[in-house]
Amino acid sequence: MSERRSCRLVRVWRATHRYKSRRKESGELRQRLRELAGEYPRYGYWRLYRKLRRQGVVVNHKRVYRLYREEGLSVRKRPRKRLARTRVPASVPIVPNERWSMDFVSDSLADGRKLRVFNVVDDCTREALIMEVDTSIGGARVARLLDEQAAVRGAYPRSIVCDNGPEFISHALGEWAEEHGVKLEFIQPGKPVQNCFVESFNGRFRDECLNEHWFVSLDDARRIVWQWKEQYNEVREHGSLGGRTPREFARRWSSPSADTPSSILPLKGEEEETRNDHNNLAQRTL
């Protein structure tokens, strides 16, 4: 039977019968997507898509999402308690060292001993400045760690946002702040949203590091936390920074033209996204 008659009988267009798919094979892309998902188990498809684009892979995000779903790589979101409250956008510093945020995160070792991680972030560049791990960290040590970081960055912050923990309201830290002209901005008790930058950082840290590792010793915890800190600063793209890493964003300030406003603008095509992310940081991350 001829092709013309066969297509007429089954009611199929001959062009449809002759069509051959020209879609490229996705084997290499699937394999690379699985490798990235294994390397970054808590990354969703959008962060994996950014990783692929930064590695030079030209692919549409919709295709990445389709393969991501087909490979069963979806990340299960851990439930979080949410309270109904009026959301107020947090102010965003426009220069590095204008404002830091600090807080503690608690976890435990394999033998049941408690450990604490003292985290400090720069609210402008989103850099993780300090991630000190120990079983106990007092106010005097907090002041010493801040001194060391200020020496590395060449300047003290104008202000530091923190909660009302015993380490932060200690005489040692109060004297340190007065000596160096640093304003300690204490949030209202029971309102961590007022310290949203470091709280958001703590959430990512717990989800991607603490919940993914079993610390056999204090040295093991320090090693893993240090590796995560370097990965966060150097490798992990940040949505509110226009898809750049915190260290990349910070380097734009060290360039010769860093005193001009144009030197801190996002890359081409990212201006609107970055501006919206900055203006809605508190709503988007908490």
C-alpha cells in the first residue's frame, strides 16, 4: 500500500509520518546534572542550572528542569514553622564593612558533646567572615575573633547586629565595641527576623552542612565547616548578588574604580533581578 493511501486511512499527515526528531541526545547533560546533584545534594534545579551555565554549558533552564525531574533529583524541603506577621523589607548596606551580623548555631558531635559555631557575615557582600567551631565561646573570645577579622579586612564595621545572648551582652564585648567605635545593634527578644541576614545564612548552613554531616570529633567539625565556608564564599552563587558568589561580588570593590557607583552594579541583564532581590530580602529568605 502506498504511503499516501496508508496515511489517508489512519488519518495522519504525511509530514507527520516522515518527521524525524532532531533533538540532541541528553546523555552527557544528564550525567553532568547527576554529578552536580551528588556534589551539592541540597541544591535545587535553579542553582544546578547556574552551575552548568558558569561551566560553559549552553542550555535552557526549562530543559534542565525537565531532566532534573526525570532523574528524580528534586530536593525534599524540610518543614519550617512559620508565624503570621507583617513583613518589612530589611535595609541593605551599600558598602562592605558598613554592617556585620553575628549569631551562634548549635549542634552536637557523634559522642553527644555539644558544639557551637560562631558565625559572622557581611550584610553587603554576604561573605561568611567568621565560622568558629568550639564547645564554648565566651564574650572575650568573640571580641578577639572580631579583632582578627577586622585586621584581615583592614577596617572595623560601623555596626554589628546581634541578639541578646550572654556572649553579646557581656562587659568584654561592650568594652571592645566602645574602644573601636562599633555600634552594637541588639534585636528585640524573640524577633530573629530583625537579624535576617545571618539568620538566612544560618538556615543555609544547617541545611547544607550540619544536617548533611556526622562529626566524629571537634577537629573533624572544624575541617568540614571550614571547607563549607570556602565553598560558600568562592563557589556558591547568591541570588541577591546577581548570580555571583560573595567573594566575586566583594572583589568588585577592590578594583581601581570601586569608588564609582558603576563598579558595583550587577552584570548586564541582571540589574532588575538583583534590585528586586535586594528590596525583598526579608520576605524571600525568611
